[in-house]
Amino acid sequence: MSIRLLALIPVAAAISLALSAAVDAVALPLFLDTTGTILATALAGPGVGIATGVVTSAVNTLRNPTFWPFVVVQIIVALYAWAAARAGLFRSFRTAVPAGLGLGVIASVTSTPISYLVFGCTTTGGIALTTALGKALGLPPLGACFFGSFVSDFGDKAVTFALVTSVLHALPRRTAARFPWALRAIGAA
Amino acid sequence: MTGGRLHPFTLLAIAGALPALAWILPAPSGGLAMATIALGLAASRGLRPGLWPAVLTAAPFWLFLLLLHDVPTTIASGLRITTMVASFVWLVATLEPARLVEAMIAAGWSASIAYLLAATLSAVPVLKARARRIVEAQRCRGLSPRGGIAARLRALRALALPLVLSALHEVDERALALETRGLVPGIRRTPLAPPPDSAVEQAARWALLLACLAALARRFIVPRFL
Amino acid sequence: MRSLTLDHASFWYPATASPALRDVSLEVVQGEVVALVGALGAGASTLLLVAADLAPRVIGGRLAGTVARRDRSGIVLPTPWTQASGMAFTVWDEVAFGPANLGWPAHEIARHVDRALERLELVPLASRDPVTLSGGELQRVIIAAILAMDPGLVLFDEPAAELDAEGARTLWRLIRLLAKEGKAVLLATSALDAIPDVADRVVWLEDGAVRAVGTPDLLAGLAVCDAGLGTSVATVWRASGLPEPYPLTVAHAVHRWR
């Protein structure tokens, strides 16, 4: 791995962590903790993306120990972002947002068993409450849990994909050309 | 004041084994035992830095568990989560990043991997501070977090874009600096201050691992043969 | 003995049509301090990156011509924050970062680090966490960190940018000392008034090409002052309408008046 990509990973992971801390400044119920992972993958491929996801989870865990079981989700996100980048899905909001929604589904499918087995669906207050709502609506336990994860993941991943698209398009050509995947991800290669 | 001079890998082993055992051992006694140990460790770091954050972080889970599940499940899950939370609170309060980095280097881990963890830890406060400054600057320009979803999404974009772009621009400079300081893939870095690792601690780590495996075997494999 | 030789070197950044360096030929010998002056974007920073073997190796792009280096080089870049290793939690460890990566034995590392800390007057700060330092203090730490690696060719890109007047004076004295010890120093700086005391030769870069090479007296030349690159004394002398040759420093001006 080149030294530039090695330098990218901590920056991308720190982006995820800083954004997820800053998002309450805009009063939106988002996590944004996969922003760096998706961005790193779109810039430099799945290896860098997975490393970013793992590092993000590791450092996040130091702040809040309940994050570490979800490292699996970060890895799945990196793989999905890789597929999206290969297909050039970051070329516009029209393609990126649906791709993000798709990731929302996959991410919640992946995180539901973890949430259920490890936390009994109480991963966060929001998820717990939406799970309770699901239960009240008559959904089975796993289904209610999925409902809880889904509601938060759906929007979060779509917004994250849109953000990464904005960033990729805002990069000066000279900078984008130095990242192996950036131009392909926006369909310009 | 437990753990201050233990080898970082031992600290990690303990912080990993306690929650693992809390899950593997039969509930609720297993969870109760582990949670007690974990809370005890957290408390040994002091009330404010140790026990209080552990309790505060774990408490909401108990609340929501009660909301969703019956009492036995709540107790079983609650104890497990409390063990995990308390172990990590203790770990964060006890583990010094510098010692962990040195332990990894001394153990032969690639310097690049040690760099990834350490550099992220260093970069997070810098980016967080920058994000705060951007938010303040945007507020002065009239960007408000109030308003409809569209307005808030625009505010998010106005915050995220400068933050991410400036961070990416720095990646090149960081790469240049690393290269010139010799951190290239494949080097054998000299350990500067390797934390001492006694045979007792190494044995203890192995014992913890074996205990977890034994508990795992006892719980899942043995019943099939009985 | 030549430490660095550039022979008709041209460099293009990635995805850029026009070259950042145009047919530059330059030599730096051991024991010499060469200063690069030029307007913003003239190519001084690029030239340093090429000299440090960082362009195109790390940043990409294309290099034409040849670059020959005799010694290991170390480069001090202008922004201290991005040069901190991120892996050191005390100043001592930060300075030791480079030598440790080179795989030197522990006692060698200690010797070089202690010496570097002394030279940059950092001994009182040795156990501080780098994130608590000011820009100027951190820049001195980075300089110490590069010097601790004992490079034969030392490259500086605007090293005094974050330093106060006292810190800058210490730095210029140190650079002259480095040359005296036999190192080759290539320095890009906009602190034009310091150059007569620090540099043996001055290279004037314009649009990526070498416009002129000479002694520091170059900075009192008509064309240089026209380009805004003269020393303060020369610039003021000229602006006052006084005749050529313009004095380079206060001492020269006083001499002219007498």
C-alpha cells in the first residue's frame, strides 16, 4: 500500500468520527459514521475502505464500547461502496441517492442480527423506540428490530452517499487524478 | 489503581475476556459475576473517571431493555452490556496509547498498523475542532440548523464539504511528511520504550483465552455429546 | 563535493498540462546554503519536492531530465501540523520518530535526539505532548525531527513562516551552522532580508524556470526589485528614487551614505 493511501485511512476515519459528532449541530438524526469508509473506498478501492472501516470502529469503540460489534457493518459498507464506485454510481445524485437507499437496506439487514443478539435491539434510544413501535404494530421480534435499524439506516446511508458524491465532484481534477478510483467513481474515467 | 503498569496486551485481553465470558457463561450468574468484576475495575480508576461513566453509559440500555423485553431477559442482557461497557471504560482510562503503540512495535507488528490507530486518535480532535469552527462560521453567515429538512441538509453540506475537502488536501502533505521521516511499508522500526512483558502476564493472557474457549466448549459442544 | 545535481529538470503535476518546473539546472555542494526566491507559484516548493525525491515518487506526475543525489535528504515543509507523525505523544518521541523508523539502535537514537533538541532549544519542552504546542514550537520540533535523522542534504520550505523574530534568528544561525558542518542546504524563503546573512548563493525562480543565479547581491538588482523580490533596504532605496547600485542591507546603505 502506498504511503499516500496509508495517510488517507486515518484522515478518512477521523472524518467519520468528526462528522458523527458534529451532526447534532444541524439537528438531523443521522449517524454519518460510514462517511469516511465510503469516501475512502470511492477514492482508493476496497482494501483502503475496509481498513478505514475497521479503524473507524476501533477508535469509535474507545469512545463508546457498544460500537465494536458493528465493525462487520463497516466492512459490508466498504464492499458495497466498492461495487457502487465500479459502476460509477457517484456521478450524480440521481444515481447516488438510490444506491445509498440500497445500502441502507443492506446495512440494516446486517446490523439487525448484531443489534438483536448483542443488545436486544437497544443499540440506541432511537432504535429501541422504533423497535417498540414495530412490536406494537404486531411485528415479530426480529422484524421489529429490523424496523428499528432500518428507519435510521435508510436515510443515513442515502445522505452519506449524497455527501460523498458532493465531495467527489468538488475535488479539483488535479487532486482527484491522484486517487486511483476517484475518477471512475464519478463516471469520468 | 489497577492495571497501570500491566502490559497493554494484558489490558486488552482482560477487557476482551470479561464481556466474552459474560456472553458465554450461563446467564444470569455468569453475567453478574463478570459485571461485578468489570464494575470493580472501572471503580478502581476512581469514581469520576471510572465508575460514573460506566454506570451512565449502561443505564439507558437497562431502561430500553425493560421497555422491549421481560424482566429475566432484561437482567441477562443488561448484565452483559454492563460488563462490556464497564470493561471498556476501564480500558480507556488505563491504556496509554503510547504504550500500546510501543507494545505493538516491540511485538513485531508492522509500524503501519500502529500508525493507523495512533494517527486516527490524533486526527479526531483536530477535525472535531475544525468542524466546530466551521459551524460557528456558518452560523455567522446566517446558516441555521432550524428550518425544514432541505434547509438542514444544506447546512450539513455546508459543514461537511469544507471539512472533508481540507482534510483530503492534507493527506498529500501528511504522506510527504511520513515519507521523509522514514515511515515506509516494510521497515523494521526500533522500539523506543517497549513496555516490559513478564512471563506471568503472558501466561495470564493465554489462560484467559483458554478460559474463554473452555467456557465456549462447555456451553455449546459438550451438551451435544451428553 | 556535489550533494544535489539537477540537470535540465522539468516537472509536471498529475493531470496538468503546463510544467511546474521548466528545464532547471542546479547544483548544491556540501557546506553550501542555496536560497530559492520567487513569487508565489514560481516553483520553489516544487523544486524542493523534486530534490527530496518526493516528486514524482510520492505525489505522482512526470519528471523529465535528471536528478542526482549523493546523500540522504530531509525536507521541512511549511505547515507544522501536517508533519507531526500522529504517533508520538511527547516531543522527545516525535523527534525520535524518524531515527526509529531508520532502524538505528536505541543509544544512537538517543544521542541524535538529545543533540537535535539542544540545537533547537527544545530541551524544556521534551516531555510535552506535541498537540499542546504552538505553531512556532511545533515547527522547531519538526526541524529537530528532520535533523535528528542526520540528512546530508537539508531542504527547507518557508521554515520561518510560523516563527517569531527570535525564533527565526535562531533558525538562520542554525542553518549556517549546518553548512559549516558540511551539510548541503537548499532553502526556499520569502524572508528576503535574512538571505544575505544565511545564503551563499541565490537562485531566482520565475514561472518554474531559473531566471538568475548569483550571490545574495542579486537581491539588490534592478530586475529583482522590480519583481518585488528585493531586500527591504534595496526596495526602500529604490522607491526613494536614489541611484543604483541599490544597497543590500542596512550596513551597505550606511556605507553608501558615508
